[in-house]
Amino acid sequence: MELPSAPVRTKHGFTIIAPEESLTVATLYSFRKTLESRMEKVEHFFALDFKNIQRIDSSALGLLRNISRKLSERSGMLCIFNAIPEINEMFTITDLQSLVRVFPGEKEFDEAFEIFE
């Protein structure tokens, strides 16, 4: 099963992608291709809106770690907001928060980056 193209918008200089399904090995291909194609276009600041994500597996966590490292090498950044508590707990357990800025919601994301507009 392939993940349909996620809605994309921009805000505060970030490309915001809102995946619409669980991020698992079965659905990750299209999501990864969306991120990689935008990175090739010299976009280095991404935010992921997890409002529709109820489940994430280790393959998705690995992808987030790899993307974050690649962006960091290019002086970019990866942020996530609107993740449910269970997913935030996975971020804590796997120490993903050491690589990715995680915000409780879009409001907190806005507050952190609105000075750049």
C-alpha cells in the first residue's frame, strides 16, 4: 500500500508536509519520495504536521533520523508538531527529540518561528 501524496504548504520559511495515514513500512515510500524530491530542490527547512498520524513504526523513525541528519548537514532543520502522546513517547524513547524539534501543536511551532517572517 502506497501513501498518497501528502498536502504541502509553506510557513515561516518551512515546507510543511501533512501525511494523511500511518507512517509504516507499507506506506513510507511515497512520503520518503516527497521529502527527498523537495530536498533536491534546495529546500532545507521542513515541518511535519502529524495531526492525521495515529501510528508510526521503526522504519519511519529511521527515515526521520536520516532526513534530520541530512538537513542538519545542509544547515537545515526538521520539526514535527501535532503528534499524539503515544508517538511523542516513541520520540522520547528513541531519542529522536535530540535531532528533531518537536512541538505540541502548530501554535507552538508558530510562536517559535514567527520572528523569521
